[in-house]
Amino acid sequence: MSAASSADLVSGAVARPSLFSPITPLPERAALRRAITAAWRSPEPDLVPALVDAARLSPAGAERSQARALRITRGLRERKSALGKAGLVQGLLQEFSLSSQEGVALM
């Protein structure tokens, strides 16, 4: 083998020439793709704490997210109550086909 060890090749630390490089050169990898490749097959307990910290929303972002969730929930509840009994029957018809025993029993 060359100067690169097999561990380097598996981890992607050493660039391997592609058979198709002369025909179709590979584009330079983005920083995110390089980070994903470096983290590939890493122990999960080592990576999760940093990812959890990175996923935390700022206080302003958390407030906007909660406001959006409340707006969506209220809209769904209002739409559901506006349909009344007709909405309930329609929901049952969608859930239980009239060709099934359950659908016939409900009707």
C-alpha cells in the first residue's frame, strides 16, 4: 500500500483519486459535508452533547416558535369546531370504509 494507511483511507483523511476524475472532476466538498464525513461512525455519546447545544434556539427564536405552534393549534381547533357534527361524521367515513364491517356498524 502507499504511504496512506488503511485507517486513513477508511476515515477519509487521505483523498483517494477517483477512477472517473479525468472525465468528471469532483467538486470541492462544502464545510458541512466535510464535517459530516469526519463525524461518520463516531460514537454517539461523544457527539450528542455538542449537537444538542447547537440545536438550542435563542430566546427570541423559541418565542417565535412557540407563537407559531399556538397559532397553528388554535387554527386547527377552530376549524374542527366549525365543522360540527358533519365534521365528525366525515372523519368517521374517512376512517372506516362503508365496505367494511366497522363502517356498516357505524352507519
